[in-house]
Amino acid sequence: MYRGRAMFIHQKFGQTCTTEIKPNPNAANARSLLSQHFVECISTGSQPISDGISGLKNNMILDAIYGSAKSGDVVKLDWSILD
């Protein structure tokens, strides 16, 4: 159930999982929360919610969205760089 907190749906060991992260009242957005979580994982040695490939895919999608909005054209993603 969503209660005003940041929720992330992800794959872990082939199963879909939902992870709820309590937002920091000083955090401006979801990227800040993810960055904060990543730094905490580095500090504690724990496994982050999202791996590097997942982050790269998300950034590729966001870049395409912004590029399309700016140009008004369809932006095709080149997933071959992930191979």
C-alpha cells in the first residue's frame, strides 16, 4: 500500500519485489533518495536496491524522454550498448 513514501518495484532473483524507502524530508526527489540509499549501501557494505545496469537503463530512458520533449521527435534507444 502506498502511504506517501517512495516505492520502488524491481526484480530480485527473478521475482518482482516492492521496496518501500522512507523519504528524507530534506530530499528533493526520488533521485536524491536513490543516491542517498546508494551511499548508505557503500558505507554499510549492503546490497543496493538497483544495480548499475538498472540505473543506466533508467537514465537512458529519462534522457530519451527529455530529448524527445525538446526536439518533438521520437528518440530511439540503443540497447545494444548493454550487451
